[in-house]
Amino acid sequence: MHFDLTDLRLYLHILDTGNITAGAARSHLSLAAASARIRAMEASLGIEFFQRGRRGVTPTAAGKALARHARLLLQQAERMQQDLAEYANGVKGQVRLLCNTTAISEHLPELLADFLCEHPNLDIDLQELPSLRITHALRQGVADLGIISDAVDTHGLQTRHFRDDPLVLIMPLEHPLAATDDVSFIHSLQHDYVGLAADSALSVYLEEQALHAGFRLQTRIRADGFDGVIRMVARGAGLGIVPQTALDRRPWHDRFKAQPLTEEWACRTLLLCARSFEQLPGYAKALFDTLSLPLRKKA
């Protein structure tokens, strides 16, 4: 068996995309080169790692086992590179940080910018995902750190409090629901919403809560970020749900009515999360220490 790190990365890229062509592109290889590498990997053991179909490829049982080992090996190789990079001037390390919508848009921009200024030899691979997918990625060893909602199962992972993150229902001042002070999420689902992009972590989360209640969110339009949602709600386009943090940062409270959601799932806390805080590589540990600092209150 002769697999190198390029083979393993290619295999995982194909697995993640479900397509050899897309996996090859993500690996910066030609389709012919990628196909040759996969054939050589399978021939070296006399087994197939993929089931080929019209809609792409899916892993065989052997392919699933290879994926588990490949993720661990690549993670260890990356940690080795990061730890050794600390001893070499000019060599950059990288931390992969996965976050939900609120963390990535409201809490992290200034924190991460300051951290990068203090660590010139470090890059951060920052990606937004729903909390459930973040915990899965951490367990699989494909990310160093995550910031998730406390609503998901964190079995097998270590967590630490990051920020409180309650969700708030906002509505136009002239909206029928604005006349009452006790509107439930289920009651609001009879009305139109302004939402975020369909693939944003918060949109996925809210859609799941609506489905659990037996409803669908009636989204008239999707905005690019919390600013867009708030501004459209203020102009009467529909209801919106945003984190309290997004309202605190924007002086528009007189243009709409805001009401905290009382459902348990809406009274969220954000958690820092990793497989093991103690075993993080050096750069990831430095980022974890920075994110663990208490929130600085405004003067």
C-alpha cells in the first residue's frame, strides 16, 4: 500500500463533493491525474473505495474506513506542520475554525482581526456551518475548533462557554402581532418572514424548529446578513428573527418592535468546542486562549 498525503486529500475531497471531477478541481489536479491516483489506490489493495453511479460516487464500506483513517492522518500531519512552524521564521500555520451564523457575523470579526495582527505567521480557515455539522466535523477530526449552539449534542467533545446568544423576534410597528406582548414562534409562523440565505446556519436552524412544530417558514425574501433583515423588517416586508447581539450593535430600535423568544431552543448559549482543548496544536491553542477570554464591556 503506497498512499501519500495528496492521495488522501484527493480521496476526501471526492468524498465530500460526491464527484471525482469536483474533487479533482478542489485538489488542483486534472481529472485524468485524479482518476489515475484513485485507480492506483484501489489496485494496491485490490478493493474499491467508491461505488460509481450516474449522480456521482458514494463510499463503499472499505471507503468509509479509509475516510476515517485519512482524516486522522491528515489532521496529525497538519498539527505536526503547525507545531514545527513555530520554530521556523516565515513559515505559516493554519487553524480551521467552524462557526454558526451569529458567531461568524457578530462576535468574531474584531476578535479574529486582532488575533491575526498579533500572530503574523498564522492563517485562519473560517467557515460557517450549522452547529450539528460542526460537531460532526470536529468528531471526524477535520477542524480544530468550533463555536456552536448549546442546543446540539456535544457527546465526545469538550466545550466552554463563549457568549450568550438569545434570539429575538422583530416586527414592523404596524404589523398585527405588534399589538401584543406575548407572541410565540409557532403563532408567528402564520405570517411572512424576511430571512437570511437559505444555506446559512441560522436559516437551517429556524427551518428545523418550524418543521418540528409542523409548519414551514413563509419566507418572502432573503437578505444578505442581519443588517438587511433588520432594515427590511423596519420597512414592513415581514417578520424576522435575529440574535439580540445584532440589535445591540445597531441603533434602529425605534423603527420596529423587538420581542425575545421564550422557547427553550431560542434562549441559546454559544459554546467553544473541540475534541480536546489540551491536545490542540500550538496555533489552535493560542486561538482558543484568545476566544476564551471574558467579553470586554464597553466603556
